Amino acid sequence: MNKFVILIGIFFSAALAANDKLLIENITIVSSHLSAPNTNMNVLLNNGRIEQITSQKITDYDAKIDGVDKFLAPGLMDSHVHVSSVPGMGFGVEPLAVKHPQIVAAYYEQQPKSFLYYGVTQVLDPNPGLNSKHFTNAANHPDYFRCEVITSKDTFPYVEKTDSLSQSMYRYLVDEAAAANKPDSAESLVQQIASSGASCIKLYFEDGYGDANQWQLLSSATLKRIKVEADKHNLLIVAHANAFDMQQLALAAGVDVIAHGMWNWGQFRRHRDVPAEIAATLDVIIDEQVGYMPTQRVIAGLGEVMLPTTASSPQFLAVTPAPLLDWYQTPQAQWFKEELRIGFDGMADNAIAEIFLYGRIGKGNKVIQYLNHANHPILLASDFPGSPSYANQPGLTTFQEMKAMANAGLSPAQVLAAATINNAKQFKMDADYGTVQVGKKANLLVLERNPLASVEAWDSIETVILNGKPIARQVLVAGNEKSLN
């Protein structure tokens, strides 16, 4: 029996029970498994999954969305976000965040909605910190997956944290000399991570920012022990590495995914094209089918924090709660901007911005283009917020990362794949996510424009469907008082 029809802009998500059937009628399906959009289709959702896709009329449903002139796409997956981090304040346990608990609380309440506002229905957090529960306890939040970090007291990022509360984020500290049966050995830590339900392990290949090399790295023997044990437990290894030499070390350690673009080219930094030595390393990534997360927004966020209009754009305002916006106008919130200024010896703010937005991003684009030319699948991963910059905000950063992919030369179809099926396949989730197909989870987006025509269409979301439940985009806007319960 038909209970009600969901009209454009009017949604009764609270009235839908978990086992109610939702029909999306006469819609065009856009999905990477299709050679072309599938028009005038009827899609039935039941118990949080896609039950039926047909061109025939469906009469048994409880609620209906009119899909005429609309497009249905899979929900997006951002495979590199940090939900414990507060843009401009760092992780929620760090001193600035501790000083402003009410601002942090307002931000944590809005954050899941902001991801959903931009169609992100799955996230992977490669460093959960201590505050991920605020995210998973929200009434509506993207499906949450995580890696756990293995580091040591002598290696990054632990060595960069100076206060005990920040250091407490790192629970899996390896003793490189410990025998395999010891609780802090490489083998035991991997076993603990596997038992925790994590999807992957994150390792840091970082000996210093830029050209610096003051930090130790895990030994090759320890990396081998981690890799052997991770393979036993079917855990992927994600490598933080953004420099030419660090990505070489990561590949030598047999990692499955490299997180970050190769922005730091070392001795080749003045080259305009991809040097042969770097090309050879990229060929290894291609040949060994290593996943690649360009995370261009990390660099963009460093540049945009120097621009006075960043925190006032309509897109920024839509996903950022008012208390945090107000704080961004205070002198205290300019601390990171001041640090950047010191590092550039009195250069003008716009000149500093250009160094990041055109120089280092340019190197990342060349790497993306090289990999894309070889048809190597790129992964949508924003590394939100990517740095202490407040320029990157949840959800919006994901959309901006998609635009950065398009700017680097990916077609709209390739951006769609990067945001959906590529991530699902890489992290072995494609049985549930990544395409609009029968049996998969009903994490879907109803769009007003065709995302195969332009990447800008991803900002035309009308409805987010999360585990079969429709949520109007307008109720996700920061400061909106409508309840999602």
C-alpha cells in the first residue's frame, strides 16, 4: 500500500521506518558500471539496500521520490578524512580545542551533516584520534571506516606532538626490538588492529617537512614485519608519503596505497616536466597497482588560508557552524597564518598563496596526469582538513578535491569513478558500495544536473539517501534547526 509521495523539496524521512520501501521513479541512473546513463528507471529501496532496478512500473512501495529530470548516482566515498580534527584548531585534544569546548561541540555536531551535504556517504579515517565517537554517535552520519596508525616514540607523527594529551592519540607504538610474542612488537600490534575491526594500517614515511630530514623512520626490518603480518590478516597498508624519496621507500615496503601527491620532488624540484627518475617511480605504482590519493586540497588549504575571502564564500558558510565562523575572525585564529608568514620572510599574503596554489599543486597535477595517462585509477581522498589551516571544511573539501581532479585533466566520468567505484574496489568494499546496482547499500544521491556533463553538478544535490533513508539537502546546512531524527 502506498503511504505517501515525496515531492520535490518536501521530505518525510522521519516518517520512514527502517524496513519501509522507498521508490525513486523515472530517474536517470549515472554509475561507473554503465556505458551510458540509464534513463527512465525505477529504483526500489528496501531495508537499506537496492532491491530492484527496472524500467517497468513498480506499485508496491511505501514512499516515492519523483525522479523526472533528475539523476541518481552512488554516494561518494572520501577515503582520507580526519573526523577528530577541528579546522584551525587541530585534533580535538590539542590546546586550542581544549580552550574552546563549546565551539568544538558545535563543530562536531555539524560535521557529519556537512559531509552529507556534499554527498559523502562513506568516509575512511586513517587516524581516528580520540574523538571519533562524536561522529559515529550522530543520528545521521556517513558510514565510517578507519585505519589505525603504527608509529614509534622516535618517529613522526609522535615526535611532533609535545604534550601528553596529543601524544595519547597514538595507541599502537611499536618497539622495533621486541620479539614477535611481545605486546608492543610489530606482529602483536597488527593483530590488535585486526581484532579492533579496522580496515587498514597507516604508516608514516616522513623524515621532515619539505627538504628537512630531522626525523627517524621505521627500519626496513620493522616495515617488513608489519607487511607480513598485515597480509595474514588481509589488512591494507596506507602510506603517508608526499616526497619523491619517501614514496620510493613506501613502495619498497610493499604498501597498498600511497596517500598524498608527490609535491616534493627533491633535487628535481625545478623541473617543469616529470623527470625520468620520478616517472620510473610512478611506473612502479602503475605496475604494482598501488592505490593513489592525490590529496591536492592539502596544498590548496595552505594557500587559501592566506586569502581574506576564504571564510566568507557561500559554500564555506553552508557547512561551517556560526561559533566557529566567529572564532575565525579573532586574532587567536590567525596563528597558523602567522606561522606561514614567518616561513616566507615577509612576503605578501597573496604571493605566499600563489606559491602553494600554482607551484606545488602544479607538481601534483603533473603526477596525476602521468598516472591518468596510463589509466591508473585515482582515489578521491581530500585528507580533510589536511593541516591546521581553517580553509578546508568537511564535505566542501571533498567537492573541491573533485574539482582539483578535473583541473588536473580527469574527465567527469573519471572523477565519478574516483569518487565511487575506485575507492570501493581499493578498500574491498565494492560488494556494498560504488555503483547503483541491485543488492548494494542504498547510499545514493539525487542530483538536479548530470555529473557526467560537469564536475560542478556534484553541487546540485537535491536529496541524500543514507542507508535507504532520504534526507533533504537543505536540512543539512549549518545552523539549520530542522531535525534529522
